[in-house]
Amino acid sequence: MIISQTPLRISFLGGGTDFRDFFAKYGGGVVSSAINKYVFVIVKERFDEKIFINYSVKEIVDSVDDIQHDLVREAMKMTGVTHGVEITTLADIPSEGSGLGSSSSLTVGLLNALYAHAGEHHGPEVLARQACEIEIDKVGKPIGVQDQYIAAYGNIRKFDFLQTGEVTNRKINLTSKQIRELSENLMLFFTNRTRQSESILSEQKANIEDKTKILNSLAALAVDAENCLNHGQLHRLGELMHEGWCLKKKLASKISDTELDDLYNRALEGGALGGKIAGAGGGGFLLVYCPPENRATLRERFSNMREFPFNLEIDGSKIIFNYRRNILK
């Protein structure tokens, strides 16, 4: 039995510049962090040759090609695990549409667990790159590449998306005290609605040529975010997040609406310095940066919304249980 644990993520600045159609021409960059909420993948060897898959539904098939779950199917093909396994997926965020990168975390976790089942080990670069290949090239999702990389690498990082197609990253070196302070200043509130991100992201992708100036500004804000964090200017990050959200809303029509704008304005009135709707927007979680002296006021304002406590996570995807039966066949 193999169990992988892969973190979800929050993205601070630069989202949208990780689309290949954009960074292949202009380059891009994001600052994001893994959080201590996870997707777990369990892979267990079976006595027979069948494939069992357990998620919100249960699949029992004889062939990989018959698997309906596209991410599981393509991850099995990628890793060469083609029969005789039972795969179970579990997550701290049960529903899609949260904006915390659960789909990419699942893909990275599937690859990590399936490779371990096959007796192989691959580092975060391979896991992230292959997860992008599965989600974007094979499944055809209209998404960028940031989520796969932060899920694989973990920690707080600045990712640069080069015109060559290469993705580089740097860990942002905060002290333990600064990491605790940053974690405490970040708050997630569930907006009481989820959304299918693909329609929003499809429009955002189609708008890239018309939104180049905005996207370049978002990439520049990611550079500013890395600099302010490296200098310990944590509150400045909140202010930059506000600038970024004001820009991001212009990338597609459904990223925000009157209801979400009202929630965000209530957060600012309650003492938040900035924030954003996590992920593609349109619903899911509202992420805000709020100094400690204002948190009680903000919680009171959002008493009708569920807060989702979290901390920042150091590790990326990892194998937390590995028991392989080394049987000669």
C-alpha cells in the first residue's frame, strides 16, 4: 500500500501569467504557497488484475482505457501502472470549485503514489511537468501551470515562466516567526458557492491577447511580492494583493460579480489590507490579508460564512506510507 499526501495551495500574485499562450510570448511569474490542507491518494495492490477506483463514485474496470476519471486514467498510463490496483482519493476540500488547486494537487499526488507503487521515485520537477502534460495536453483543461508546480514543490515560492517553456522557482526565505505571522494574517472564508472554473478560464485564455497589458502588470506585481516578502514587509503583501485583485477582475467577465464585490468590500471595511477570490474566481474561497488587530472585527462581519483555518506548508507532495510487497512474478 502506498499513500501520497499533496498540499493544496493559495496564490498571492501573478495568476493568469502562467498560461502558456501568454508566457511563451512575454514570460510570466507568480508567488504562491502550499497550505496544510491536502489531497491523499491511496494505491493498493489487488489479488486479481482488475482496477478499482474510489472517489465520489466507484469504478471497477478491466482496462485502463475504460476508466472514466480522466486524471486517474492518464496518470496510470503515464506511470505504466495498468492493472491489479485499487486507487482511492481523499481530500480536505471535498468539492470541486474551491479555488485551492485541488485538481492539480490530485494529479501530482496520483503520479507520486503510482510511481512509488511501481518502485520508482521522481522529484518535484518531473511530477509537476508531467501533471501539466496530463491536465493541459492530454485532458485539455484550459488552465495554467502554477498549481502543479506549487503542489509538487511546496513552501512559499516565486515561479518564473520563461518564454522557452521552462519553469524555474525560488523559495522565499522567511524566518519561522515570519511564516507564523504571515499564516496568522491570512484568512480564508467560504463564499457559500462553488463554480466550474473551466468556463471562466476558457474566457480568460481567449482574452489573453486583449489583456496583455494587465497580465504584464500582474507579473510585475509578483516580482514586487517576492521582494517585499524577502525584506519581511508582510503588510505590503496585503496591499499588493489588493492591487492584483483589482487587475485580475478585468481578465474575464465571471471572475467577480456584484455579490463577490460586496464580500470583498466588506472585508476591506473590516480591516483587511487586500485579498482575492482564490483560484479562477467566481466563487469558492475568499482569501484576505488582515492584520491581527482587525481579525476579530472581520470575523464578526463574516459570521455567516465558514472560516477555513490553515497554515502555510513547507513540504510539497510526498509519500507518507510505503509498504510494497516485493513478490517475484
